[in-house]
Amino acid sequence: MANNTTTDQGASDHVPYLCETDFPAITGPIFILIFIISVIGNVLVLCVLFIYENLKSVTNIFILNLACSDLIFTVTLPFWATDHLHHWVFGDFVCKFMTAAYFVGLYSSVILLTAMTVARFIGVVLHNWKRNCARRKRHAVGACIAAWVISISASLSDAMKVKVENFDDFNYCEESSNDKLGYYLQVSLLFFLPFAIITFCYSAILKTVLQGLNRKKHRTVAMLLCIVAAFFICWGPYHILLLIKSLYTPEGCKAQERLNIAYHICEILAFSHCCMNPVLYMLSQKLRKHLLKLLHCENRH
């Protein structure tokens, strides 16, 4: 999604020239591999939830929506892979549509993770809310609906800012606005603010857990903590680098090349997150048992 050439200024004559900052062609194939793993993993999770779980718990409602969010994000990966390998070849409408899908997947993931953490905070720390399961389930459904509405609304504004630009006989799907700082701050706000909320909630949750909690609940908290931690480990470096790129202008092609390589590495790490959640869901003994049953690989014991 980023232009791989940049304009630099000569030290002596101040004539702009192009820095070649193409990342190795391995990025495209990695995106395709992530796409395949994510589709298989998240589809299996959806099958397990619909066939065996019937959405009986608040946690399963959030896992269902997170799997859908990951799949929406995953759908965009072949397009970004092609963009890395051959530049943008799909036209302006697909550029806007894939950008919208990308941000719907990103925004919905972080909002759903925040809502899931708050729900777990209420269930573990606020014991008076814990007993009313029907009310908690209604609130979870409402939170998921709100997450999708906010995500879609925010993504539409992002989609309107991008268009296909032709440069040096190559097309690029990129933002046409020059307000890079505002764009990066908007994305970062939907990352760092949820991070603060999640940190506060899990601090209280872990404090309660250490004071005594049955083993089953302990495993559930551990699984959700791993899911949240994986998101911020994957996406954290990427968002930090986005802020750096908005505030720092590298001097010289070498500096630009190093920044570009760091950006692509963080991008691969961030995009790989969509195939990690299905693995983390299997930390749940019950979901793991259902998956083995679905695949006809039941434990012989």
C-alpha cells in the first residue's frame, strides 16, 4: 500500500532524485502464505463455533466476531501481495474497496478486543454483574454491533482518501491527501487508547486471579490475555513506525532504505496477526476438543 520510491535532495545541487527502496520480493509470497493459513484457521474456528458451541457464552460471541474480522482483513492480502510484486493493477474502485476492507478488519479487531477485555473485567472483577448471564450476553451482542458500525464508518472516510496514482508508468494505490500526520494519528488513536484500556482491565483481572480463581476460569483468562497480547505484539511496532514516518524525514537514500526495510518487516509482522488467533483459540481445551472432533482426530484416550 505504500509507494516504494521516494524523492530525496542532493547535498550539493538540491536537485530531487529517486531513491530505490524496493523490499525483496519475498513480501508478496509471505502475504499469500498468511492468506492461506488465515482462511483455513478462521474457517475452522467458525465451523467449530456453529456446529458445537451454538454461541452459548459471551467469550464465544467475541471469538466469532474476531474470526469474521480476521477473515475480512485476510481477503485484502492477495491484493497487497500483487501490489508488492507488480504494483497496483486493479483500478480505482478496488483500491478504495480493499482499503475500506483493510481498515474494517483492523478497527473491528481492536474494538472487539477492547470490548472482550471489558466484558472479562466485568465477569471477573465486578461480581454483581457476573450473575446475570442474559444481560451480559445482550451487552456483548450490542458491543459487537457497535464495533462493526464504528469500524465501517471510520473505514469509509479512509477509503475516500485513497486513489490510484500513476508515477513513472506504474500505478499505486495510495492516499491522495497530504495530511499524513492526521492519518497516522487517527490510526494510532484507535490503537494506543484501546491499549491503555486493556492494560488497566487486565491489571485488575490479574490481581483478582492471583487472589483466587477456579482453574477453569484461570485458563479462560490466560487464553484471552494471550489473544490480546498477540495483537499488540504484532501491531505495536507497525503503529509506532507509522508515527515515526510521520514525524521523521530521513536524509539520504541509505536512511530512507533502512526506514523502508523496517517498515516492511513491521508490516509483515502486523499482517501475520490474522492467522495467529485460530492457534490461540486452541488454548481452550473445549475448543480444541471440538476441533479434533470436527477433523475426526478424537483423542484415543
